[in-house]
Amino acid sequence: MKERHDHSNHHQHPCGSCTLMPRRGFMTTVGLGALTASSGLLADRAAGAGEPAQPAKRPRVRAVFVRPKVDRYWMGWPGAAYDVPARQAQYTKTMTEAASSLGVDLAVTAEPIAELDQMSALVTECAQSPPDGVLITAMSLNEAWDKIEQFITKRPAEVPTVVFSPMGTSFLNHVQAMQKAAEGTKTFLASTQEVEWLAFGLRMLHTYWQMKTTRICVVRGRAPEDVELGPIGTTLRYIPATRFSEEYGKVEDGDEVRALAEKWTRSAEKIVEPSPQDILDSAKTYVACRRLMAAEGCQGIAVDCLPHVKNNTAPPPCMGFSQLNDEGIVAACQADWPAALSLRLTWLLTGQPGFMQNICVNTANNTLMGSHCTCPLHLEGKDNGPAPLILRTHAESDVGVAPQVLWPEGRDVTILKFSEPRWGAPPETAETAAGSVLLGSGRVLRNIDTPPSGGCRTSLEVAVDGVEDVRSLKFLHHQVFILGSHKQKLRSYCELSGIDVTSV
């Protein structure tokens, strides 16, 4: 029997009552060079572990306003009380602040587009020098939509476009007409009173570009090969499975490894099975993954990890994956690249990490149970405190280190997975792979202890919205749970990107 270790003076949280711990013409533009990357690493990551590749440039987004050249409307929406210059200044401020935060080069044209020939000039500009996205703000009910439709139907197909219609600038018929005109194009129209939504609109364009430029290192039994996924542009960089254990074997017990092991030990509410050496060895998997990504020019990794554990050539990377996902660097188990894509999209669009899990159902309670041996701690994003952590072994092998993360009861949860049917297998047709997602929502009911239950260390039970019988759920292995309600954000992004959505 493996000796059990308890290295903590803290009590173990009952798994079911835990909460998160506190912790110029038309062409005159104003350019904004954003300074901050959205996927920056946590300050306390292991130093010297190798840096995943960063894009050589930032996405370039054009922003314009469509309205007549007046400062006040009379007897027409959005109304005489609508201060046109003040509102445009407000929209500009919202966009530029978001661009600075995200790392987007934003070029805002202050002179409004009031005539069709001005919109033709924008179409020509985008054809000659395609931006990475266009953000159009409608500022007139009666004199904006013909120009916007002109752009939507004549622009280069590869330029994703977000249209923002603040309340008072569209009726339902305008939205319906635009939906019809935009069908089959990379367009999303947001008709809303929430000015702050502009920041999310820019985030969608940023995410679209990031997904297009992302490279994910897939460590699974193949000669080196790049596979580009047509619908989203992400590149899968396949490398031989042996590279993981080889890289792991090169990692020494240096300062960065010891510092990370100490951090995990200090952060744990309780340590049940792992020894101090287990924790050090687990920290080495984190370093090995970062070095592989740096060597292959990738921003994420998916490892066929179980053979290394079976052959005793490397320990389970569960805790290392947890750390990486907390830092916004995607790490997925079992070389499951659709799960890695799901985790990447989750982080970019919501700023939160996802939890990939094995899907089980509770037919007695009509609920879904998700279980896996790796899970991020900062479920609400890296700027928020971690969930309670218990250090365990990898359940299937009872070796190494795996996190048991306790999720907050009663909170909303979103369910997501790119719908490639054969999880982890190479895409059969790269031109169509990753063209659809499974999407749902629910609520966290309770955490599950293992033992007495079987399965992986982080396990939780979820009530799924709108499901009368869980036996009717679509089985898609390694679905991703995201803490919070993000279904509409993800659906909006999928519409912009041309990704089909299927309900769970």
C-alpha cells in the first residue's frame, strides 16, 4: 500500500460546502499602439522554463462610425436628446481602452461615414490592405444601414466584421435585414443598450485573430508535421510522442523547479498522497512542456501522456497542466487537440481557463458528472483568487501529483467542446475540422470525493439546463466546463467566425 502523506495543518474542506477563497477627410485616423498582451503570464511562473512563442505582430483593427454629419438629431431616432459628439467620444474611449488592454493596434476614423462613396472607400481600403477586423458603430436609425449593408456585402470575405448598434439606432426590422444580408459572412451585429459591449466586440475580433495565429504542439506518435485547420486557421504542430519524456529527462531540480513545487505545497489545503519528491517531479513536467512549446513555436500543448506514465518514463503532467492553464497557456491531456482548441478559445474570449473532463451521467439525479485529474485553480481568471486545492495522486495510476480542485456550489457553468468526433486523433479533413462546437449551460451542484467514488481527482456534479433526460446528451469526450455564464458570448463568437453551434 502506498504511504499516505499529510503535509498540511489545514483542515480538509468537505467537498460540497466549499467556496472560492478571497484573494480628414474620411481617412484621417487616430492610431493606438496597444502595449499590453492579453495572455500575459502570471508573475510567479517558473523562471527559466522556456517561453512559448508569441506572435510577431498585433492584430490591426479599423473602427468607423456611420451617421450623418450633424451634432443633434431632430424628430428621429436616436433623438434630439442624444448628444452625438459626446456619444462618439464615449464609444471611442471604450474601444481604445479595450484595445490597450488586449494588445490590438486600433485605428479609429473620427470623421463619420455619411455617404455611400465614403463606404466604398473603406471597402477599397480593406481590399488593398486587409485589416484583421473591422468594428462599425451605427449612429443613426435612418441614415446608417444602407452604408453598413454595402460594406457587409462588398468587403473582402476574409475580414471579420462586428457591427455595434446602440439602442435607438435600429429597430427589429433593421436587425433582421442585416442578419439576412450577412448570412454566410464573418459578421456579428450587436444591437444593445450596453456601451461596454464595444469592448467585448473588440475582444471577439482579437480572439478571431489569435485563434487564426495559434499553434498547438500535439505530442503524439507522429513525425514532425504541421496541420492547419481550415475553419479557424489554428495550426496543429505534431511531434513524436517520445519528445515529452526526452525533454522531461533533461529537466534538473533547479531553482525554478523547487520554487514551483514549494508554491504548490504552500497553496494546498491538504496533501493526501504525494511525497515531496513527487511534487518536485511533477514540477519538472511543467518546465518540459514550456520548453517543448518554445522549441516548436507554439502557444499551447496537448500530450499523449498516459503511455509515459505506463512506461515510467515521466510522471503524470496533471499538476503542470493545471499551472499552465492558470497562466493562459493551453495544456490538454491525451493529445486531445479539440479540447486544446476549446481551452484556447475559452481563455481568449472569457479570460478564464476551462476544465476538460470525462463525461459521466448520474441517471438517478438526471445530472452530468465531469471528472479529470487536471484542473486549473484560478477558475475565474488569473486576477482572481484560486479555488481550494488538495494535492492528490493521478487516480488511474496512483502516482505523481494531481489537483483536486473544489468548485463553488450553486454557480453557473458553461459547457463547450469543438466537435471533432474522434478525440485526440489527427483530423481526417483539416479543411473542415473544428467547424462546429457543442455548447450548453448548467449549474454546479456539488464536488465528488474519490474515493469513495471512482474516477479522477477533480470531480463535480452539474445540473444541465434544458435537459429532461441526461441519457439524451450528446457524448463528446473531454468537454470543457467554464465557471460562469458565457454561453451567449461563445455563441456570438461562433456566429462571427462561421462556426456551427450544436446544443448539448
